[in-house]
Amino acid sequence: MPVVIVTGASSGIGRVTAERLARNGVTVVLAARRAEKLEAIAAELPGAVAVPTDVRDPAAIEALVSRAVALTGRLDGLVNNAGVGGVASVLADDDAIEGMIQVNLLAPIRLMRAVVPVMRAQNSGAIVNVGSIAGEVGISGVYSATKFALRGMTDSVRRELAGTGIGVTLVEPGYIAGDANPNRPGLPGPEIVAAAVEKALRRPRRRVMVPAKYRFAVLAANAFPALADRMYAGKAAGKTSVKGRL
């Protein structure tokens, strides 16, 4: 039975992803800060293991990976889903800025650094980094900056690991129904992202945007940056972006 770590597993995309994987025969290692909630979720999922983890702590990351490997002696997948958002303005306080960088960028890098030696030794594995459409079109301040950086890091790691048997995929959700978007009716639920993550674990791809309709918006913004500047002028700083949970 494959073993996969899912961070930010206590709610939202992370929880739905963990549930989907567990239903389909994966031993899911649930990682998040909220221990009681994590344990309750693990109790509902066949074979799931809860490992309370603060992904801002390098020692906690090492302990998480060690616990996962100890289950079967191997590690088949990592889903870097934990993320935080906040006020999009460049005038945001240092604490908010540093928090986003710690969780959205440094944690995925540290987790990849921890799992890659294990996956190299077994000549197989899959890493899925959950980014954001905000990492393609800059409208969310530091949040966008962390997701742009995660996109670049994902591309670099995929190229670094080419030929090792390790797949590296970036999944980029747009607006998804949940606590982050309470006033946006009709949005797709986190299930659409969970399905993309599961597919990427089984068959790694370079990049997946969900829902697919965002591909056009990204292409348009890249092809006509001046138009994107006009469209978002004065609006970006009023937006917030929250995805996943610690």
C-alpha cells in the first residue's frame, strides 16, 4: 500500500485530498498543527496516520518524514498543500509577510529536501506542490510572490530530478469554494483539486490548473500584460488569498 504525506490536512483541499487518497487504498500521513482535529480525521480514514506538525519548524518536518518512512520503509508521495494567505498589499506587516514565506515557500522546499533522498534510494516517488493561479498572475502581493517562487522552485526541482523516477507536479487552483471564499456562490469545491492531486501522484505532469478555465486567463495575462495591468489596477491590494491550513 503506497504511503503519501499530505500537509495542511486538517481542512479544505488538504482534508478532501487525504480522504480521497485513503478511500483509494493509500496510507495517508496527515500533517497539520491542530492535533485534536487531525486525530479525529485519521480515525475516520482507513490506515491514516496523524502526525501533528508545524511546517515552519525544520525539526518537525524531519520528524514527519521519518515517521512516514517508518510505516513501510518507503515513501511514495508528498503533497505540499499547507498554505496561508493574507492582506495583498505590499504594506502588510513583517509578521504577515514572514509567515507567508515560511509556510508557502520555505516549508515546501524543506519537505522536498527531506523526501528526495528517500525517493532517490527507491528510484520512485511523486511530489505534488499545490500552488495557485495567483502564482501565474500577480494580484495578491506577497501571497502571489510566494506562489510565483513555488512555481519556479517546482520547475527547477523537476528538472533536477529528471531521470530519477521521481515526478514533480505543480497543481494551481483558482477560486475554490470554502472558508476563503464565503461570498462567491457557484464555485467548484475542493474535490476538483483533490482529483487533480491524486491524478498527478499516479501520473506526474508538469503543471495542472484547476478549474481548466483559468488557462485562458493566464495566457491572456501573459500575452497582454498591459491589459492585465489595467484590469487589476487599484484592485489587487483589496484582495485576500487563503488556501489550506497549517
